[in-house]
Amino acid sequence: MEPLVSVIVPVFNVKDYLDQCLESIVAQTYTHLEILVVDDGSNDGSGDMCDQWAKRDQRIRVLHQANGGLSAARNAALDVMQGEMVTMVDSDDVLRPTAIKVMIEAMGKSQASIVVGDYTPFDDHGTPIWPNQGEQPMPIRIPQHRAIRRIFYQQGLTHSAWGRLYDASLFEGIRYPVGQNYEDLAIIYPLMLKCGRVAKINYTLYGYRQRQGSILGAFSAKRADVLDVCEGLEKHVEQRDQRYLKAVRSRLLSAYFNILLLSNQDKATDHRALQDRCWQGIKRLRWGCLFDKNVRPKNKSGILASLLGRGFLCNVVGRHYQPKA
């Protein structure tokens, strides 16, 4: 019998995009699905739209709750899911029609606990153009230790919750931290420690919507949560498993650069204490990362710029900085 796949969709005030998202899920060529749609206190009519979709497709189950954020919504679904496998879809994004089928087949072929596909960005009110037409490539099997390093060195594996299929047992005892941004980065390490192998498919399965005014392109104090997450990871691996310390420090350095340069672009608010924290972190990590052959070129360029001083880094390099870390 085909395994049941739980599809978790957190929803908060996305009425302009929700139909497109849910249509892409119910139209999957793999049909043995449990679709858990969590209305996280929407006040724009999205909750009613969820209920209407549940009437149209019996596989959809709607959970309504007071607004608690993305982590709380995902956790609510994880607490009640019944699938043997689980995938996350953000409610403004879409799946390729064959996405779940491709990931299911890859998991069977590779005997991996997590399968990761490629994604493609698309415009705010557009539709994704799916590349890689034709036969799907064989999944690439990546051992646990190598996958962890690739995630933290930012070498083609991301920490994103979406765009992948998980063995549901990985989430036993693991939940997203409520009230914290970068929640997916916070739990990727404990998930990976339970995962013997990752399978990577070089095939585009997920459409990531680039919304105008999204958090990626704007700075707020909550973005600095990434520093708390990465610094916590550094302390954890320093004390318990130093095999991954250099990789985690590379990711932490990316976070310091990202927050320093973005906060410097926000001239309306004084972020001096936060910027001092980032600068001290850059100085602490830069020499170790500069001579680490696995650190990505973007970080090494930032290190070299930092050697010319904080002013040069912020005002010359930061003038053209785009948030892609």
C-alpha cells in the first residue's frame, strides 16, 4: 500500500495566494495525502477559504487556532499528523504537480530519511516556470555528516523546512521553537542527527514566491534571531560534537555579515548595539574562516573587506548588499 504523506500548510492572511497553493497540492499526481491546513488566526478571510477547500476535498483537514506564528502552526499539525512521511508547504508557495511522487520515489530508491528537491522563485502574482522538463535524475545520496556540513557551509543544501520530504519519525520529540524567527534553522541540526542519509534531487519541485515587501528584503529586529540561533548552535557543537564546529562558525559568520549590513541600511533606527555584536563576532571568526577551504567565496570576500575596517565594510560594500544569506 502506498504510504500516507502528511502535507502541512500554515496559513496566515494569504487570501490572494491560498487558492493557488492549495490547488497545487490537491492536484498532485501522488494522491494518498493528508493535507493539514492550519489557520493561524487569520483575519482577512483566509480561514473561511480553508473551510471551503475542506468541503471540496476530503483529504483536507483544517485546524483553526489563535495566532501563534509559523512555528506554532507547524507544531499543531505535527501533533496530529498521521502520515508516515511529511512535507511542508508555505501558503503562498506552490508545488510542481509531480513533486510528492518524485520525492516518494527518491526516498525509496535512496533509503534516505530526508529527500531535498530544487526550488525556483517566481513573481508575486505570477506562476512558476518549471525547468528540468523530462525524466527525473537519480537521487544523490549524501551521508549524514556530509549533509550537515553542506547545510552549514551553505553548499547547495539549505535549512528551509519546505521543498523536502521527511520520514515522519524524525519529528518525534522535536518541534519548532515558538516565537522565534529562523525556526527551520533552529531544528535542522537535531533533525539531521536523527537522519542517517539525505537524498538530493537536482530537479525543481517547489515554487517559492517572492513577495514585495517580504521579510527577506526589509530589516527588523526579529531578523536578529538568526544570531541567537547560530550562536546557540556554536555553543552546542563546541561542547558536544566539534566535528561540525568549523561549518557552524561559517554559517554564523554569514549571519553576522547579513545582520550588520542590513541593519546599516536602516537609517531610521539606531541599531548600534546589534551592529557592535555583529562586528565583534566577525572579528572573532574571520581568521579561522578565511583559512577554511570550505567557507564560501562570499564570506571570504566579506572577510577581506572587513580587514579594511568596519566603515569600509558597512558603507562601501554594504551600499550594494543584497540579502541572500
